[in-house]
Amino acid sequence: MGSTDFGKFEAFCRDATLPVCNLLSQGPAYSNNQTGPWGGCKLEGIPLSGGRQLGNLGSILLCGIAIAVAALLLLLSERKKAAVGRREMQLFLIGYIILEICEIFTVGEFPLSPTVRIAFSGVHIGMVIATTWILMLNGVVGYQVIDDGTPVSLGLMLLSGVVLLVGTGYIALDTGYNWTGTFESSWDVAGGNRNIALYVLYQLAPLVFLVAFFVLEAILVLRVLGEVRPMAYLTGAALLFAIGQVFNYTISPYICNGTAGKIDGALF
């Protein structure tokens, strides 16, 4: 990606279903009912009554499964009284559940009003950076810099996560609702839908947090604990995450075209 494309979402929104695209589709170009403002394959989904459509049913179902699994992990974690960082990881799981609930209504393409969809999208984007930040901090917890499970440890993690959630969420909602007009230029398709703030907070920062978590955990597992087996889980998770991104950003338009717009790569 060239430097001139930094901050632009037009290509991403053309080829993938992302919550940020719901915030950038408020301009006059969105009146194109065939392909939306960005061109490419339009996600039609399955028909409902009254001419409505339900898009990305696969994503909706997988979000439901993810919520159930995260809730189960929350319950099971209560049985591990001596587990290091148990409370901190529970914070991450709660954040992840909230994120997945939002994803049902943003990526899932429910027949919602634009106003409601923007609200879910703003919270979704805020929760992406907040939960990846909390996950990275969980990678630090194992080093026992601060005693885990204490009010200080939980308070710092929760407070910093809330700050990121509120800050990013405000920028996202201001973009979608145009409260101040600061980000109105990001609606411009001809300009590539450039929004540098959201590009950094939504596209780049979470990736940095995830890589940092992987490195912190790898050092902890291999050098501090002297274990090898957990690296199989970490490496497997990293590979599956990378493959999911390839499907979402690169293969998605081929899936959309091949299924006549019923699903795209978002479900991966």
C-alpha cells in the first residue's frame, strides 16, 4: 500500500464487510443501489418479508457460537481459583462478548435503520481496540509486574480499556452522525474515504496489540516457564487469525460473487 493510500478505506469497503464502512456510507454516493458507494459485489444476503434482506447469516451464527464459548470459558474460569491472571482474562472475555454482540448487527447485515447501525458500529470499533488492548495487558500479567487479581491490576486494565473505548467510540460516532463536521470529508468516495484517526485506531493499533501479546506470551512460555506445548495453541491461533484476515480482505469479493451476494469472507 502506497503512502498516499494511508488512512483510506475505499478499497477495504469495496472488497470486505467492515463495521467502519457503516460510518462512511452517509454521503450522496450511497444512493447507488446496485453496488453501494464503493462498487464491487453487494452483499444481498437472504430475502425476508417486506423486501428486506438478512446478510451474512454465517457471520451471525458464528458470532452466536463465539458468545456461547466465551460465556462458557467465563464459567469454567471460576473453577480455577489459583490461575494466574484469571480476573484479568475474565475482563477480556466480557469485552469480547460485547464486541461479538455488536458484530451481529454491524457485519451481520440485519435490516436496521442507518442510525441504529451507526450506534452499533461505533461501539463495535471502540470494543475492538479496547479488547485487544486488554488482551495485550493480559500478556504482561504473567510476568507479575503487579500482583494479578488486585484492585490496582484490574483497575488499571479496566480504566485504560474504557478510555480507549470512549475515545475511539466518540470518533467513530462523530464520523457516522457528523456531530461536529470534523470527519465529514471521510464520506467522500472520490477522496478514498480517508479517515486517518479510525485507520490508526481500528486497523493498525489492534494489530500491534495482538503481535505484542503473541511475543509476550511466547517469551513467557519458552523462556520463563520452559514449556513448548502451549506454543502450539498460540501459533495455531496466530495462523488462523492471519488466514481469517486473508479471507476477509482478499478472498471476500470472490466468495460474494460466487454466492450471488449471499455471504462474503467476513464469516471467516
